[in-house]
Amino acid sequence: MLAQTKPNQQIMNASGNITSHLSSAGVRTITFSHPAHNSFPGHQLAAVIEALDAAATADDTRSILLRSGGERTFCAGANLDELLAVSDAASAKTFFMGFADLILAMRRCPKPIVVAVQGKAIGGGVGIAAAADYCMATEAASIKLSELAIAIGPFVILPALVRKMGVAAVSELSLDTEWHDAQWAQSKGLFQRLYPTPEALFAAAENLALKLAGYSLKASAELKKTLWQGTDHWPELLEERAGVSGRLVLTDEAKTALAAFKKK
């Protein structure tokens, strides 16, 4: 458990690692990592959500920096083994609610969230970037939505993507299922700034989070509420979208595509 009363905590196990560190200036850095390209098993999604919710109400936290470990991949999305194990409608919907709940946690947090994308982002990883209040990346941070190629779709993260990038860009990303480079992502509004190396990125992200920590909490909260205007229906919308993905993943077509995808 990540309790508000402890400024620095770490959750470690064989299937992932999460750290939550609070600086003296009030910057809460939440770092997630997983040996499978920083993908997210369900328990790890829940732990990050818990950390975000704790930071949202902690008096000592003034801004949040969300990042992952390593240098090559920011986040490969949901855990493929867990997806392949889904066998009924209830578990399928629960699986897809994982990233829905993470996006909702980022949305409801009244404090500004800076996301640092140091490498490639796929599926839900792109959703995290879209749900950031400010997203910075390296020049190597290509993005991809491959869900349609495995007979489902990026339904849960689409609202966050459309809000940040617009329908035209999200249509391109969703339909061609190809890699798009960081320059493309910046031109479409997903990334606000690009940096040549992870070191430069993390330094800049920390500096921005520090700057934000110095601003009024009340003003920041009101600004964030305004910037997220029109999303009050998202809890119901994302649950509905999780149900759509859950129904599709149980089809024979999706199971065949997923099995072939895992063999690659």
C-alpha cells in the first residue's frame, strides 16, 4: 500500500516495480517499470492509481511527475499474458477497466501531472501520454496503436486521445496501426516538447514539475478543472468502452489474432 503519510515508498516484486518519491519542494515522482517493456499487469495499474490518488489528497504534494524506468520503452500497454487469459465477459471488462481507471485517476487529480515519455509508447502507454496535463518526450519516443490489428480497438483511451490530438490525427493513428515518430506526435499536440536524450528529458520534466510546485494549489486545481471541462461523463463513457473492448476480445477472430501476435 502507498500511504500518504510516507513520502518515499517502493513496491517491488518479480512482475514489476513502482516507486513514489517526494522531493523537499513537493514534487511527487511516481516511477513504474516492468521487465516486459514496462507493460502493465492489473496489479501494477492498481498500484499506480493508488499512488496517484494518494498524491491527489496529500498536503505535502504540490505537483506530480509520472515516468517509467529504463530508456528504450516508456510503456508497452496492457499485459499480453493477462489479456490472453481473459475467458468471460466480466473478466474482460475488468481487464480493460485497468487503463480506464488510470486515465480517470489522472483526470480527477487536482494537481498538475507532468508525464515524461523517454521511449516508445504503445496502446495504453499512448493513453497515459494523452491524459497528462503536460507531456514531454524524447526524439525517440515513437507511438503506435495496434489494437485494430488484433481485432479489437483502442476504445478506452480514445476519449483522452481525441481530447488532446483531435479526431483526424487519432483516426490516422488508430486505422493504419503503424509507428508514428515523436515529431509527428508533437505536431498533433500529444507531446508538448521534445529532447534529444532521456537525461535531457528527465531534467526538463523535473524542472517543470518543480516550477509547477511553486504555483498556487487552488489556482492550479481551478485551471485543471477548466482544461478538463466537458469530461464529467467520462466515468460512464470509459466503462461503456471497456465493455465494447471486452466483448470484442472474446471473439474467435480476436483470440486467433492475439495468439499470432504473441508468437512474433
